Amino acid sequence: MSDSSQSLEVQASEKKGVNRIVMFGIWAFVLSLVMLIAWGLINNSGTRPLAGDPAPNFTIYFYDGYEWQDAPNEDLVELVNMRGQIVVLNFWASWCPPCHEEAEDLERLWQKYRDRDVIFLGIAYVDTEPNALGFLDRYNITYPNGPDIQTMITDKFLVKQLPETFVIDRNGKVVFVEPGPIDVNRLKNVLNQLTTTQ
């Protein structure tokens, strides 16, 4: 075997080794990120708001094109500004498969209840703005949405999994919590009760 062919084999072998190291590094990073997110969702401290509890107040900045039109300041709003309305608060992420499954149902429900003093509000958890906006565009979402900057809103609600949906009554109390994808009929029943009794 000539020196040049041996040299090519050594270079190819070294390149394979480098590629393996790079791929291992990428997978280690992705796994670490997933574990960190899961740990953050599981290990929130505090008391999770349940039905009957006051909803924790928060401020949300909206994505361009997804503002709440009735807000005093269209770019941001506090939950207390929504008192007097029923709020459906949905935590989601573009990388969450069940969030994709429920997206169209949420939009249909928003269209059905928006004229009955019900506001849907989407909170994007640990997502990039381009990915979040792509998700909203893909499912033709029209209700207000914004990012959960530094997971402050998720931490206040002690969200345990994605998606997760909270319904807040006109007085600012949590009346319904749906961990995981929404059950359309259950959510409709809750909204029907709230819109006819209050």
C-alpha cells in the first residue's frame, strides 16, 4: 500500500471520528435541553392554582399580529385587565405534538365564543419567535398569543405538561384546568355554563 493511500485512509478515519464526536455533542446538547425543560416543568415550587383559586396575575407581550384588540395597550396586557371576561389560557409550544393536535379545535372554539365575552389567550412556552409564529400561521390562529418570557407565566401557573389549559371566570378565579390536549366537549360545557350563568 502506498503512502498516499494510507494517508487518505487515516484522513477518512479521522474525519469519521470527528463526525461522531460532533454528532455525540449535538445529541448530548438536545438531550440536556429536553431534560432541563422537563425538570423545569416538574420542579416548579409554589401552589398550583386549582378550580376555585384566584388566577395569578401576569403581564404578557403579544406577538405582532396577535394582539388583544381591547387591551388598554395593544402590545402588552395584564391578566387583571381582562376582569369581566372569561379567559381561556392555553400553554403550548411549536415543538409539542399534542399542541398541534388541539390547535384547530382551539381556533374553532375561539370563533364560536369570541362574541360572548370569552377571550382566548395563547402562551408560547420555551419557543423561538419564528417557530411560534410559524405554528400560529400554519393553523390560522387568530386569538391573542405571546411568548412566556423567562417562563414567568408558566412558573406562576405551575404548568406540568404541554399543552395545558386554564379557564378563568369573570372574577379572576380559575374554574377549570385541563392538563394535556383539550377535550372539546368538556371545554364547551364549561364555556356554555360560564356564558349563560354570569
